[in-house]
Amino acid sequence: MQIAVLLYDGFTALDAVGPYETLAHLPGTETVFVAERPGPVRCDSGRLSLVAEKALDEVPRPDIVVVPGCPQPETQTGNPAVLDWLRTVDTATTWTTSVCTGSQILAAAGLLDGRRATGHWLYLDRLPAYGVRPTGERVVFDGKYVTAAGVSAGIDMGLALVGRLAGDEQAQTVQLMIEYDPRPPYDAGSPEKAPADLVARLRAVSPLPSR
Amino acid sequence: MQIAVLLYDGFTALDAVGPYETLAHLPGTETVFVAERPGPVRCDSGRLSLVAEKALDEVPRPDIVVVPGCPQPETQTGNPAVLDWLRTVDTATTWTTSVCTGSQILAAAGLLDGRRATGHWLYLDRLPAYGVRPTGERVVFDGKYVTAAGVSAGIDMGLALVGRLAGDEQAQTVQLMIEYDPRPPYDAGSPEKAPADLVARLRAVSPLPSR
């Protein structure tokens, strides 16, 4: 089973690494980081690069595709190379997935038409323009399409996928290995829980400037 | 403020990316990924490389150092280049930190002598040999030394550090931006919570083979 994680300039690192760290250690899987061109691909902070081992056309039939998000998804929703590749590989995937604003990229490729999907809370209102029904849920399964909320939600999505792929015990093993027993020191991880003035301030500066 | 994240062959990606994703977006900070040699550094799965922008000697005075762990910490606990660098930079850091078995590397550098520290649950029993008092807590502050439990605990550590560095509101902002409102689909993230037979099976194969 081949798992392809898409990289592109300005992606959010944890969006890609969360699902990777849960999926890549499954027995019988091969994970490949893929981008328009092989080589280092810079994250949104400008301070970190992950290496794409393959070009898009070298990975024509992954079983699972993971699309990370970023603060400027419009850089990819207008990128024919990425959208064409997503449409092509989607014809043969078992699971087509996204984290954060990655759902907007899948939507722009026309893959979520009429489906329920989630994404980063600040960007959910962009999804209806693509015929997608947004929800604020953390992980959404709709057919073979799996979308996760912002950034850190890719870990929850990855564990849920491991459960579907390899069973509950394997997923629990991965959870225990990555010691995923979260204890956030604050309780501000969603717009429902965070202080209202903080939520309002972030909405006021959205869409976010490049970080 | 400069934040240095150490990379070395075989490190666990999420150990490094969790703290990065919480710390690197703080205003007024510069994050640098550093390794013995600049260039791509391969993770434990063999399937992903992160790029070190600088060599160790190019980063002589970071304010914060983050040491990720890996399944084979002995590759680094016997590496004089890394241990010497850690001892040198530690003389000037504000915070010296680790995730997962990174605490064993800090301990091997002699930096945790007599201190309380945590790390990956499967490896905690290695710490007393270095004069360290292990605890199963998720994040441990002891003076300027901050250690996190396995892999995913670096996110909690990063948020706690942001709180100390920039205040609660900034930490809540980061938490909301990375939508860290965890909903693990299973409750097996610690040896206390996971099924006993699963814990026993992992203990039986520890130390873990290279992934």
C-alpha cells in the first residue's frame, strides 16, 4: 500500500507530519512525499523544508493521498499541475484525505462536490463555493474522502484511518507508540472553546498573512 | 530570540515538528534546524527528510534548544559532536528542551544530573543511569530544563513554553491557530490507559528495532 503525502511551497508542516507519523509505520505500507519537483519544499514559516522524494508524475497510483493545508490555499486551488494530479490519482485511491485547508484544494479539484467536509475553522466558509457542505467536526469521513480540521487534527485523522486500514489494535499500538495522550495546557483549541475576543481578533485578520 | 531544533539521522519527525509548529510562529523568534552537516536529514522511517539549514558550529548561541528523540537514542548518546554542542549551547540557553528519548541525549551530555525529567514511556528506565529522576508526567519543567514524554507530547510542551515566553493569550492564540482540540479516536495513549496486553507486547520488543 502506497501513501502519498503532497508537498507544495508554503504548506503547514504539522498538517503533513501528523498523518505521516501515524500512517508511515504501518506494516506493509510505503510512504512517499511528492511535489511538482523533487527536492526540498519550504513550509509556511519559511524556516523549515521537507524533502519531496518524487515528482507528481512518478507517483501515479497511490492507495492513499494526503493533502496538507496552508495559510494561502489559493496558491494551490489555482495550480493545474496539483489539481490534475489529484483528479488523476483519485480515480484509483482507496482514501483521498486532507488536513486543514487541504480540503479547499481537494474541493477545487472537484473531488468533494456535494460531500460533507471539514477544514481549518477560519476557512470553512470558503467550502460552499465549491459545492461542499462544511462542518466543524474534527474528522469527517464521507465515502472514501476523509477531511480533518486545522493542523493538529491530522493526528486524529491518521489514527482513525489506521483503525479502518488495520484494525483497532493496530491503531491503539500507534497511539501508544506516539504517546498520544494529549494534555493541552490551555483549553482554547476551537472557536467554541477559545476566549471570544481572541476568536474575533483572528477572524478580523483572516485571510491570514503569510507567516 | 533564536530557537534551534537539532536534527540527526534517524530522529522522529513529529518530535521535532510538534515544538516547531507551536514555537516558530511566535513574533520576534527565528527558528533554525541544525545538524552536524547542513542538508537533508532522514527520519526514523527512512521515508522522510527534513532539511538542516545550518551546521552545529554555525549556531553557537541559541536561546532555546529542542532535542527530538528517536527509537535508537544510543546513536546520539555516544556522539561527541552532538554532546559537545549541547554542553556548549546550554551554557547560554534560556530553555534547554527535549521530546521523547531526546531527554536521554540531554542526560548523556550531563545536563540533567540530579533533575526530574520525562521521556518516552518505553525508555524511562534508562534515565537513572545518568543520574536523572524519571517521571511519567507529560511535560516536566525543572529549572530551565523542559522535557516532554513521547513523540506527540512535544506539542503540549511547545504550548507550555509559549505561555512562559509570551503569555497565556499568545499560547491560546497558537493553540487556536493549530486547532489543537484533540479528539483521539481511541484512549490508548499511555501505558496506564492502553490495554495491558498491548503494553506488555511493546515492552517485550523494546528496545525497538529501527523502523
